[in-house]
Amino acid sequence: MNIGQLKTFKRSAEKIACLTAYDASFAKLFDECGIDVILVGDSLGNVIQGNENTLDVSMEDMVYHTQAVASNVNNALLIADMPYQSYNKAEQTLNNAKRLIEAGAQMIKFEGGAEHQTSFEILQANNIPICGHLGLQPQSVIEMGGYKVQGRDEASAKQIFDDALALEAWGVQTLVLECVPAELAKKISKALSIPTIGIGAGVDCDGQVLVSYDMLGINTNHLPRFVKNFLQDNNSIQAAVNAFIGAVKDKTFPGDEHSY
């Protein structure tokens, strides 16, 4: 799997299936099941480190977990998150992105829109593939007043839409949309030539991502409505992963009950 193939998926309307992984064992299992994209997410702050949010995840954490995952991924596209405050300035962004690429990532992801224009542009100039992230931004959860759906009113929806167009112009090649109304995500997905990957953003995104611990029912904390436990009706982790991939591909997940 490579970035060009993701764009081919979008053109042919084949959905992209993505799961998070943080270690070699889960990465190997997901890869062998045929997952399209593996994300080494800073969500490890929640599910691995046990924190309330992702703000304490460091670059060293992300490099370590990216190396562990990359050691057992042969087929999936591997994306790694840039952690909180690792991309405040352009040169800082470039140096930290290079660390994740050297650790084995094929693409890096970070949150935000126009406020990070110089960071997007310096990565584009240095041929480092970027995945954007708009809507609910977990690294800004305090500023956003908690884990809330974004883009419900006209002004905030326009801001997300405008940022999406800007990110594509600044070289972003894939875009995660988190916790936005399904109609807004559909509008953005149609307007962009790059693939969108939704999480709580409706079925009309070009792909779907879940935190693997949520998808397997391991996370017993309060779960948002977009989560589905795929292990509940299957007798193995492999079967659950295959069920997730199948449900994304045939558009039965997410359903209305998982969308806003």
C-alpha cells in the first residue's frame, strides 16, 4: 500500500480501512489481515499510558512505538502522529517529522489548519508526506472545552471546510476528519481530490479509522458513539479485524447510530 494507491481507492470508490497500532504484535496481526493503513496514534497516551488525554505523549514515545510497529508491517501504509507541541514552528516540524520517517513511518500526521501553514509548507518542500487532521483535535481538547462534535454551526463548519481546502493546497495527501457532522464530512470529501478518513464523521468519508483498543472492546472507559466493538460477535481478534475491514469496505460501518 502506498499513497498513490489510496488516491486510486478514492477514485474507484473503494473504502480505506485503518486501525491504530502501538506494538509489533498487533501491527503484524493487522497487516496480515490486510488492513490498508496502520496509524501509530498519539492515542497511546490514553490506551497505553493510561492518561486522560494525549498531551503528555512525547516525541521519544512516538519514535519508540513507530519503530516497534514498523518492524512488523510489510503491506499496510504506516502513518505516525506528531505529538503535542512537536510542530509549533516550521523547522521544529521538519526535524521531528524526519525522526518519525527514519523510525519507519511513510507519512506523518498532525492536527490543525491554517495556523500551521508554514509547517505544512516546509514538509511539502522536503517531500515528506502529510496526513492532516481536522474537526475534533484531541491535542486541543482543553481549548475546545472537551471532546465535542465540531462544525455544527455555519461558521465553524465553514472554517473546517476552508481549512480542508487549504491543507490540500499545502501538500497534505490524506485528511482525517474527526467528530464532524456526516453531511459536512460528505461535502468535504466530495470537494477534495485527496482521500478523507473519518472517525465519527459518517459513512461518506473515503475511509474509516478506529482506535484498535476500542474496536476490540479492550477500552472499558466511556466510549463515544462512533465506536463499535467488533470482537463482541467474533471468536478471535483476527476475525474481529476482518469484520471491521469488511464492514468498512461494504459501507455497513459506520451506520447512522455511529454518526452525528
